Amino acid sequence: MDVLTLSRIQFGATIAFHYIYPPLSIGLGVMLVLMEAAWLRTNKPIYHQMARFWTKVFALTFAIGVATGIVMEFEFGTNWATYSRFVGDVFGSALAAEGIFAFFLESGFLAVLLFGWDKVGRKTHFFSTCMVALGAHFSAVWIVVANSWMQTPVGYHIVGEGMHVRAEVTDFWQVIFNPSMVERLAHTICGAWSAGAFLVVSVSAWYLLKHKHVEFARASLKIGLTVALTASLLQGFTGHISAQGVAKNQPAKLAAFEGLYNTTSNAPLVLLGWVDEKNQRTVGLAMPYALSFLANNDLHKPVTGLNEFKPEDRPPVTASFIFFHGMVGIGFALMGIAALGFLYFRKDKLHERRWLLWILVFSVLGPQLANQLGWFAAEVGRQPWIVYGLMRTPEGLSAVVKANVVLTSLILFTFIYFLLFAVFIYLLNDKIQHGPHADDLIPSGKLALPEKK
């Protein structure tokens, strides 16, 4: 394989593996805030036990996430050196802001969250938990800012010539609030909340199936299913808003998502099917008028087709179609699973439905798959541009890195990431098998309430 293909595989594989962990950290951060808030409000020991148990899981995901994210910075500077030079001014400001507003906030309070249970008061610890969760969200903000600028670049001008050409920031606030940033951020955050909530739901359902830690499982399900249902519903709403943004700013991407070759009024939305690229048509079950409504909030307004663009400016159609529909299908499935679980839980009949508990156990995979497919759809649908309309993907490659070097590092990264994933699964399983510690039902140190005289 050539250096371009290998570099794309390497970056896609490393970021896909990394992207398992930040959504879990963001989602679990929200869960920890809700659990500690419930403890402060009710003073029920079970919520203290929940917060301490899930803090340990949060720490594991945070540590693996940090370790796996470092590699991408080196890939920017080696495999994609020309791209890094071109976007350095824009990305430099966004990533510096992430370091100042997100990483320092998150890491600064992380020690109190992890080790301050018996050393600080309840409100101080709760404040630290809130700051860690806020820092995780801020980190997502600045990463999405940088990635969204690649999708819809504004607030810049081009300076330099030849190998030294680059985009220079002219309006920092335009860079931050570029046309796709807000809707993509909202959609990404909802996906992260869903990932954290369904992890809590999955483990809790497992405990109910095994008749272990029943009170803990019920309390965790109460919060987990509420957040899972809320996040799933918001995911659908933000997805609709995001699709409208894609229709406006990247019409070729939306056309590839739906395999739409000809500009069509009353455009149908394909629910299930496949793309026949040879004959330029999509075959399958479709909902009339729905794509026009999704893109324009109008049942009859035309949707731009792929034939409006030169062949060299079109995204890979089949891959974009599969990734997009896979994401949407899983998203609707998660809505149904969360709603069904919430309904039976409210009726106090969930423990009687073992089939549903098993579905909830495996539901933890749903948000992960949907998040991965959503990222694939967004990035593949942007092709052939690495910066939309400004730089094509092959133009971003380093001029000196060779294919054999990339292949060697790809093999090494795959081996190391396999080991990291094995360690993560082993440690996570160990914590789940051990379960919540009985001593955590009785807060000690400064977290204990003062005795009444």
C-alpha cells in the first residue's frame, strides 16, 4: 500500500481506539455529578457508595484516554506535516485553549475527586466532581471547534506561497463559532452522555441478573436509565439539526449519506437499503418526503444530488451511506431500549424481565458503535477534502515520511493498543466483579455527618 493509504489507516485506527474513552469520561462525569448531588440531597448511603464505585471506573477510562490521545499529536507532526503547517495557526489557538480551559481544570480537581473522599468536606468534594465533569466537557468543546473548522472553515485568510502556505486566523470568534460547531458539539455531547449512562445501566442490569448488589443496582438504574433516555432523545433532535447544517454547508456529504445522485424535490429518506453506484441509484425501503423535511424542514424543497458536483469532488458514496445509516439505526434502537427499560423500571417490573435485562447488559455497545460510525460518517463524508474546500487529503501528507515507516509504526501501535485494550477490559471486569465496597455505605473522615448532640 502507498503512504497515503497507510497514513489514513493509521490515523483512523488510532483515533477510533482513542474515541472509545473520552465519551465514557464525559458521560461518567455527568453520572458522578448526579450521584453525588443525590447523596447531598438525600443523605442516603447508597448514593455515596455509587459515587465511589463509579469514580474508580471513571479514573480507569480517563487514564487510558489520556494515554491513547498522545499518539495523534505525533501523527499530525509526522505523517501529516504539510496539513499541520497549513492549519497550525487555527489548531494552535484551539488546542492551547483546550489546555488552559479544559485540561488544567479537569486535572487540577481530579486528585480531589479520586483521593479526597476522606480528606475534604462533602460540598468541597462535590464541587471538585463538578469541575472535573466541566473540564471534560470543555475538552470536547475545543476538539470539536478544531474539527468543525475543518468541515466549515471561516475566520481566516491564506498567507505564504508554495510549501509555506497556511491559513492564518483573522477572527478568533468566527473560528470558534464556525457554521457547524454548535450543532456538532451538541450531537457529540449527547453521544457521550449516552455512552456513560448505558455503561451504568449495563453493569446494573448484570447485577440484577446475578442477584448481586441489588439495592446498588436499582439505585444506579434509576439514574442511568433516566440519563440514557434523555440523552437518546436529545441525540435524535440534535441529529436533525446537524443534518440541516450538513445540507446547507456540505450538500455533497448529505447526498452521499442518502445515496442521492439527482437533485430531487419531495426527496425520500432511505430507511434500509443499499447504493447501486454503477446505475447511480439507491435501492431499498424509503419514507416519502422525509429527506426534504430532514434537510430543509420543508416536505417539498429540493435536496441537492451528487451529480451537481464533479466526480473528483464527491465523497465515497457506499461507505458514507453505510456509516450514516448504521449510526441512525443504532440511535433509534437505543431510544427504544432506554424507553422500554425506563417504563418497566417505573412499574417496578424490570427485575422480572430477564430478556430485557440481557438487552440492557449488551446495550453498552450501542453508544460506542454509534459514536464510531458517526465519526466515520463525518470524516469520510468530508472527503476528498482534509480541510473542506481548501486542501485535499493527499496534499496534507508529509513530503519525507515513507510507506515502510508508516507500516512499521502501524503494526507497533496496533500491538500496543491491543495490550492497552486488554488491560482496560481486565481492570474494568475486575472492578465489576468485585462490585461496590460495603464500607463505602458509611462515609468516613470529613465526609461523615457530624454527630448530633
